[in-house]
Amino acid sequence: MFTLIVDYAVAPDGGSLALSVERLDGKTECFVINRSFASRGTPDYNVVRSNIRSLSAEECEEIATNMEGLVTDAASIDLVTEFINTLKVQSSKVRHT
């Protein structure tokens, strides 16, 4: 599904995280965990979004599994782990709502 991490960042909006990955089809997909101050206390807080598709529960699980193979250096371990954990939580929330 993914070949490598292209870029990652923490936003100055209160802690949103972004992770750009290269897909097998050569496209770059950017995932963002919304942790902005403005989203706190709303259903959008701590939700992962993609710049090219909406994410179903099954896709969240699949993406989390595939991200486990992307950790290539110490700097990316915590960030990728944060995305994996958030996707897993999001998957379970989507299934139960």
C-alpha cells in the first residue's frame, strides 16, 4: 500500500499531526490527525483524514497495518506510532456508531 514516508510535521494549531506517504501507485497521500484548539470538544478532534479519500473503518485498519512497515528511523517512530494508534481507535469508533 505504501512505500515510504515522504514528510511529516506538527502544526502550530494546537498539535495537529501530518504524515505524507508515497503509495504503491506513485501518488503521495497526506494523512492529518486533527488536534487543533478549534476542534477540541467536537467530533472532529483526533480524527484522521486523508487528502485523497474518505476513510472507512476497514480502510483505517488496513492503513494502520501498512504503516507499521514505514518506520525507517528513530525520528519517525513516535509519529508513525501515533498515526497507527489513532487509526485503530478511529476504526473502532466508526464500527460502533
